[in-house]
Amino acid sequence: VQLQASGGGLVQPGGSLRLSCVASGFAYLDYYAIGWFRQAPGKEREAVSCITGDSATYYADSAQGRFTISRDNARSTVYLQMSNLKPEDTAVYYCAATWMTKRGVRVLPPSRADEYGAWGQGTQVTVSS
């Protein structure tokens, strides 16, 4: 199984970026929750936003209202649309996957990094003027 994250870059404060995570080699991808995590230098990896196959979502407080997660199972891709970016959003962003034992629109995705077993390589997001 493989997760390929892309879309990072350098953006000015207030700008936008869309990250993409393409999953390959997963059987029954819609049974997996996909999460976006980030890690800034000297800090622990933290969840940004996660989504289940039924599109139930989790957002960290820092992402609420500025970021939108979505998934296209037909394309095996999860997106993270980030708007109104701030310097504190600067980090390496990773996508990760975990099998969901329960399904349903009310079943929220896990939000701890240690609950996710498959990880992609990171993509750097730098917010700076």
C-alpha cells in the first residue's frame, strides 16, 4: 500500500493551497479513514483533519473554518483545501490511513497519529511573506 502526498509549497499569509493524497494498493479503500497530520520543527506530529469513507470528518481547532477535507474514492484521492494560511501552519504535512472497523456517517475518524498505520511521505508547506 502507498500514500502519495503532494501540493505543498511556499505561500504568503492569507493564501491558499490544496494538498492531495493519492492512495494505491488499498483494497476496499472506502473502509479506510484518511487523515492529514503535520509536524513543525521541534513539535510533535498533530492531526489537522481526517475523513472516513462515509465522509464523516474531524478538524483540529486550528483548522476549523479555514481548511476543508474531502475525498474522491473513485480517484483514490483525499484533498485538504487550506485557506487563510498563517505562518503557524508552516510544517511538513503527511497523509495517513487506518482501517475502520465501524462504518456510518456518524462514526468519526480517529484523530491520533498512533491510530494510523500507513503513512505517506510528507509535503512541505511554508507560509511566509
